[in-house]
Amino acid sequence: MLAALSASAALGVAGCSSGGDDESTESEDGSGDEMDGMTDTDGMGGMTDTDGMGGMTDTDGMMGEAANLRVAHMSPDAPNVDVYVNDETVLTDVPFTTVSDYLELPTGTHQVMITAAGDPDTVAFDGEVTLEASDYTVAAVGELSSEDTEFRPLILEDDNSGPGENMARLRVVHASPDAPAVDVTAAGGDVVLFDGVPFGESGYTTVEANDYTVEIRGDTESDDGDVVADYDVSLNGGTVYTAFARGYLSADDDPTDEAFSLQVVQDASY
């Protein structure tokens, strides 16, 4: 339902719940349980409205603590989608690669439904999501056309706390359905940012604020596999980012021509 490698970078807009500039960086080429070099995020995911699309509404009658929820459309063979929370439309006609602004919701359990845009009878997901007083990303990942990497929402709890004035926090989310587990390195492989991240997993690391060339490699025990893509990424101090590895590694052999890319979104800035 939900509808080639290069190293260039482009800039877009993304939601930020903790202040600062709303900004995302998309590079044209590249974690749940604890993995080496990353922090457990309790397996939670995201979609953000970068074009200011309508349909985002606050929930009426909020009482007590609130949660912040955003949605990311990272399913490469899925069409544009509509997103409903408690039977109310909150996002409409959301295309692939979109990451929405945060929507404030009361804590507790909410019914979330994702459908084909303009077609509420074509449902890709309909289920309950329980939110505490935190920030969350619900990422639509997987494929409608495959049982091996079937479409599902990946629910991620976001750590948008301040990383420190001269530090940046980076999360990677592996959302490329045909890519194997990957190692993510920098400085020609001398710095291992993430080790052995499989599809559908994510994790955090904290690094010094700086400009980096990030390398995506096939997972090996020594983290020195062949580089399949690399990207220039600028990470500012006091800032939190999420990098979505999305699209198809072998686009010519897959259902759509959405090529593999690393999309870096700014989550919060202090």
C-alpha cells in the first residue's frame, strides 16, 4: 500500500520538540536491543511532515502529562498515506521520505491507523500505540510487496535531551529493506559509530560536533567491510539527529526505483 548511490547532500525541514532550528539534511548515498557502539532505544520508530501539509491537529481535552509523536514514511514501495489517531486525521497525503512535526497527545493508549492517501478502506496498519511522557517517532518501514520485510510501524522512543554544548547525539535507523546488516564508520573506518545494525533496528551514539564523512559498510566482525556508500554529514554542538538509511540498495532489481540514501533529520537543538 505505502508507495545508484551518490554522496551529495540536500537540506529540508523537520520537526523539533525541544527548541532550536527545524532542519533536516538528506544525503543521496547512508537499532532495539543493545548492539556494540549503540544505545538501546526500546524498539520504537517515525514520519514527519516536511512540507507543512495539512491534517495535523492537536487532541482536544488533554489532561495531565503529554507525549510528542511524529511519523516518518520510510517504506519505499508504499504510496502516499494518510495517518489517523483515535479516528481523527492527523496527516494527509504523506509521501515517501517525509518526517512530520511532532504532534502533542495525552499519555496513554491511542489507536493509530495508516491508510492509502484518500482511500480509508485500504489499511496498511491499524493498532494501539501506548505513549508515556516522552518523544516518539513512528516510522513506516518494510514493503507492501514482500513477506520477508513486510510493512510495519517501527515505534522509537526519541532521546531529545541535550547532548552537551560541544557534542552531538546521532541515531541511525536501518530502514532499507534489501540491505543487509551494516556497520557505520567514519574517518576511513578508524571510528566505528554503529556495529552490525540489521534492518528494522536503531541506536544512538554521541560524538564531538564536527564535519564527518560517514561510511556505510556490510557488517563484518572487524568493521572493515567494503564501503557501499558514504556521505558528508555536519553535526552541530548541542544538537540531536536521526539518520534514516532508506530506499533500495539494488533499486533496479526491486519494486520501485527509490535508491538507497541516508536522510539525516535534526530532532532537537539547544
